[in-house]
Amino acid sequence: MTGTIKEEKSLKNIMPYCRVAKQVITPENISDASMVHHIYRIRTTQRDKFRLHLENKGIQTLIHYPIPPHLQKAYEHLPFGKGAFPIAE
């Protein structure tokens, strides 16, 4: 199975859950471009509950940045500490 076909199949699996879940923000489609979702970002206020629901349906989920970039050791020299980007935290 090619990467594109596999990604399209995975995306079709998750879309029904995104449509019915409350407060889910999904990526916008751009009309003159095709999207490649090697990372399909979903924002929700009920992340852990939504992840568990998807995993119970056999859909793997991952947290791409478990530690927000501005709090990682590589960026500690920058003037951004805890609270600088509360949505990311």
C-alpha cells in the first residue's frame, strides 16, 4: 500500500469522528492544493477522552509534541518560559 493510499484510508477512518465530536478543530483544506496528512492535527478541549475513544476504535493517536517546543531544553536560552504559549501547554 503506498503512503498516499494508506494516508487517505486512515483519513477516511477518522473523519466521521471529527464531524461528530464536540469542539474539534481540524486542518483547513486549501482549494487549489492537495493535502498530505502525515500529521493530521486535531485540537479539542477533551484530548485524552477523544484519544481513548479513537484508540478503542483501532485508530492510533500520538501527541506530536508532548513537551511544547518553547519548554524543551534546546530552547531554554530563549525568553519564553512556562505560560508564554498557554494554548500549546
